[in-house]
Amino acid sequence: MAGVSVVIVVLFSLVTMNKYYAGGTGSTVVYFAIIVGLFALQCWFFDIIRTAYCYIKHKRWLPTEVTVYIQQSEQVYTATSKLLSMPSPNSNRNIIINALQYSVFAGAVHSDQKENVHAELAKSGSTHFLILFRDHLCQYRGLYTWDQMSDTVHRIHGIGPRACNADMMNVVFKYDCDGKAFTEIPTRHLSAAIDGFCIKDQYWQTAKIPHSGRTSQLDL
């Protein structure tokens, strides 16, 4: 409404100036000053009306809005309390299951080993798992859980050291569910972003059985 009034005032000013232009510069200035004054007065009048309307609207709806706000606050508080009492930390369990299915043990030839790993995965109460590979070709060697307190990983299936830390690792991977492949990431610190890793060659050396020339299976 104010915009339409502005247009009307401007058009009226132009018509008035054109009509009285022949009367000389002095007349034009006077009429222009009058028009500007009327415009300012109109703007002031509409501002008063707008302020009064906002005040009346606010007074009218204030009790209802306050009541709704209090109810919403109580609902948010209740939901937050439930989250605190029943924590649900992030887990990569589904990511590991996906990796075992479509990348690590793809095909029917590895079905028995895949089922064994799935069984150990299901028995574990951990929230983050890592797969140990022999090298960058991502050949499965073992499944580990990450203990964030000690910042170490512990083997629950397969072969390899019973526990590993970041110093023993030389390559770490993150699994891409869309590409169904593990991708090397440039970090040497354990974190929730890691889904697989390789250890340095010296930790793959097998131990000799005492008083024999044979070596034992790696189970450090």
C-alpha cells in the first residue's frame, strides 16, 4: 500500500511540475517543496499505522504463543533426557558388513569365511571395527575392534597381532560404500574415519617353534 502511494505522489509531482513550469523557476520550487512535504507526512502517517497494527497483533497473539512455546520446550527437554539416558554412539558396523559382503568376501567362494567373520562381528559389543589387510591389495587377515580409551585395536577374528596401535600401522583405509572399495587416507592416527589398516612388515614375521626348524602360524 505504501508503495502504491509513493508512485501516486511521484506521478502527481511530475504532473504538477510540468503544469506550472511555465510559471517560472520559483513556482516550480514551491510546488516541489509542497509535494515533498506531503510525501514525508504520508510516510510518517503510514509508519504510525504499521506500528499500531504490529502492536495490536502482538497483544492479540501473545498468550497463545507463550503457551505453545512452553509446551514445545517441555517436549524438547523430555526428548533430550531420553537421549542422555540411552546413548546411541555412531558405529561403522553396517559399513563393515557392507565391506565384507561386496568387497572383502565378494562371491560365493568365500561364503564360509564370511559367515565366520559375521558371527564374531555379531557377538561383539563394540561400536567401531577395523579390518586388517596384508597389503594395499586389501587381502583380509583379521577383524579388530577399536578401544578409544587406550587408542589401540584388538583382534576378534583372523590372524595378526592381538593388539595394534597407530605406530604399528603403515597404511589406513576408509571404505567407500558407493564405490564398494577401500580408499587409502592420509593419516596415521586412529579415528572413527578409519575402517581398515595394514601393519608394517616386521609385525608379519612368524615366530620359530623352539627346538624345531618349523615356524608357527602368526598369532602374536
